[in-house]
Amino acid sequence: MYLNISATELIAMNMSIDAEALDLVSKLGYEKREILKAIEMGPDLLTCSEFPDRAVYRPMAVAYHLNLDNLRKFDQRKSWTRFI
């Protein structure tokens, strides 16, 4: 999927927050403001060994991005079936 879009489109996709993916993660018991904070930390979450207090945000960010990828794959499959 990522090879089919331009670099500017990929950046725009990653800068916007997907409401559906956010809702799915909040159903796991996380608060939306905490999820947004985790997403905003971005690559800084990789330095959790230096900042142990950030470790609680990693599962939220991972869950968000996994749900986001699944939703994008689902949307892409729906668009493919329209052409068949």
C-alpha cells in the first residue's frame, strides 16, 4: 500500500489522526487524551529505557497504529472489489 502513494501523501496520512482507529483503541480502556499524547510522542517512545515513565504510552501507540494499518488495508480491499 505504501508504495502506491507519494511521499507527501504518506506524510499527510501520518500527520492526521484517524477517528475510527482512535475509537477502537479507546474501547481497550485507554482515555482518548492519553492516546493522543502517545501518538504525539512518536519516535520518542523508542527511548523508553531512558524515560521509564513513557513506557505506559507505548501500548497505546502500538494499538493505534495497528488498528490504523488494519483499517487502511480494509479500505484498500473495498476499493479493489469495486473494480472487479
